[in-house]
Amino acid sequence: MNSNDAGSGELERVYRGAGDAFAALFNEISKVIVGQKDTVEQIVIAILCNGHALMESNPGLGKTLTVSTIARTMDLDFSRIQCTPDLMPADITGTHIIEERGGSKEFKFEPGPVFSNIVLADEINRASPKTQSALLEAMQEKQVTVGNDTFLLDKPFFLLATQNPIEMEGTFPLPEAQLDRFLLKILLDYPSLEEEKEIVRRYTQYEEPQVRKVLDKRMVLQLQRLTRDMPIADDIKDRAIRIVMATRKWTDFIEYGASPRASIGLILAAKARALVNSRNFVSNEDIEAMAYPILRHRIMLTFESERRGITQDQVIKEILGKVK
């Protein structure tokens, strides 16, 4: 339903219904994933915004399990790409193969793993720049070009790329222009003691936990449209834009600030967060919560800031405190 066509009472009912669906979704995901509430919420937000996410975490924290579980609860196709230096673009996009049919030979396109609704590109910084750039068209245009042929990707399409912050040898850091294509940069930390106890309990017994389908493709596409229809007050929208613009003026700490794409992303992500939390309006809390994953990969700190051990999140916190 388009919220522009609904009255205020009907609109509230629509958003409350969406909130109930997300409550059921998160409850189902929690049967498999212990903790990681913010991480799961941010991945769902990226999907609702029709964007992509970059996740940074150490090995063994359940990245693949998390995103594959989300795919199962949304009834979406899922594929995983293990990025390595020898991975070729055709290994991702697919290639033409020769097929013999009725005594004659013809070329047939064999789709690659990028032809899924949710794609996990594991350790993307280990892939060569040529292979990384092959993902760029899929991310931005939602299509793949092989030779002279262009193939549209199925909707919805979401890419979650991961990178390991520890091992930097033999890696190819993503250039700033490609980083900017990711809507969010998500940081995944170690679980607490109680969470790790629960993880061990669940995954050392005979039967591992399973999840059921809560949403489907049609519902996900409807929720994407509903996200864009979410109302936002002018003063909150103005603050979001001023937060992004402040990154270009904070020259004591920041070498390069965020582009207008960050302003679009911040407002859209805040709308999605409001929808996920069963509200029919965007609050300042939504803006502040989403400023970190939206901005942390889009600002480049000065050499002096890095020398002093200042992080992007610390600078963002400072900006949020100053921009009222």
C-alpha cells in the first residue's frame, strides 16, 4: 500500500502492522542468532533501503549464519562468494558456455552466484580490484553485463560484503568511491559471556535451531516502498543534512567529509529504522543511531587524528553533540 493514499488512522494501522511483522522476524532470527540485535537490525534496514552493507569483524562471529538466517526468514535466495586473489569477475557474474543441442552448438549463459536475492561476499578486500569492480555494476545498477549481453538481477537484491580488520597482508583495500556505494558499514564485536554461553549450549547439542519463513519477496518489496513513504519532519531532515555537511567542515579531525549520498542514506536509513520499530514518524534518535553506520566509512581522518588513535565513531559522536 502507498501511504500517500491512506488516511491517518489507516496509515497508523499499516505501520503498526509492519512493526508486528518485524517483531515476528526478529523473534524468529533470535532462535538461531544469539545477541547481535543491532547488527541484525542494521542488515534488515539496509535491505529495506534497497542498499548494501559492509561488515567488519573478526573471523568466527557468525556472519554467514546471520545473513543466511535472515534470507531464510524472508524466503529469499542466498549465495556466498569466498573472495580470494585468484577469483575472476566471471566467477561472480557468470559466463557463456557452449551447449550442444540437436546436433548444433550454441552459447548459453550460465549465471554466477551474484544472481541471488542476498549475496554474501566474504573477505571482499582479498579479491583483486578487477573482481571488486565487477560487483560495482551489480550493486549500483542491479544488473550484470557479460560480453554484449545485459542481465537484470532479481528483486530485491542485497549484497553484504565482509572484511577482516586484522589480517591486512595480501589484501586490496576498497577505494573510497566503492566504499561510498555501501549504504552502511556495520561493526560486529565479540559476544558477552552470557551470550557466548548460550551460543555454546545451542550449537553443542544434536539438533541445531531452525527458523520458519516470516516474510516473502512480495512483502519485502512492499516494505521497501513503505520505507520511502515514511513521513519525516523538516527540522529532523535539516539536522540530518547538517550532520553530514559538518563532516566537511570538521577539518581538525577529518581530511575528507561525506558526500550528498550520505545525506540521502542517513534520511532513508532513519525512515527504515522507524518502520522496523513500529513507528509512523522519524525521530532524532533514528538519525543519531544511523549516523554511525552511514558515516564511518565515508569520512577520512587526518594523519594527526589517526596518530592520536581517534576513531571515526568518536568524531561522529562529537559532531552529533554539536549539531543540535
